[in-house]
Amino acid sequence: MGSPDINVKYVAHLARIALTDEEEQKLSAQLADILGYVEKLKEVDVSGVEPTAHPFPLVNVSRPDEVRPSLPHEEAMRNAPVQANGLFVVPKIVE
């Protein structure tokens, strides 16, 4: 397996991870092993394999959408720490 050129410092910066020199060396070696394995997987003949997102079929386990009585307004607002004009008051997060 070849050792691909990996800029571990750059990747750590993007991920907002502080690494020691020892951790950088260890991570670089681990990433090189992983990328080498991915290169080896490219050699496998998958011409007869249909592309899939999941190995098993997924089934929607949600309940059917039905109209049901909603929570009374007074009960919904009962635990609101701050309210005004019948609405929840929340901190502004977008300027």
C-alpha cells in the first residue's frame, strides 16, 4: 500500500480538532491505511451488483397520518416561560 499525501493539520483545522505532533503522526498513518484499503476495494468486480443506499430494504415504520384532536391552546402554553399575545416568546438568534 502506498502512502497517500494527507494534510492532517489542514483536516484537523477543518474539523476544529487540536492535535499534538504525536497524534498527527498516528492519525496520518491510520488515514493512509484506510485510504490504502479503499484503493484495494476498487479492485473488486462489482459489475453484477446493483448500487444501493442500504443493504436491506427499509420500511417506513411511521404511523398513518390521521386527523386527531390537537392540544388545547391553554395547555400548550401552560409551561411557556415567557409568552405574549398567546404566543411563545423565544430569544432572537438571527439578526
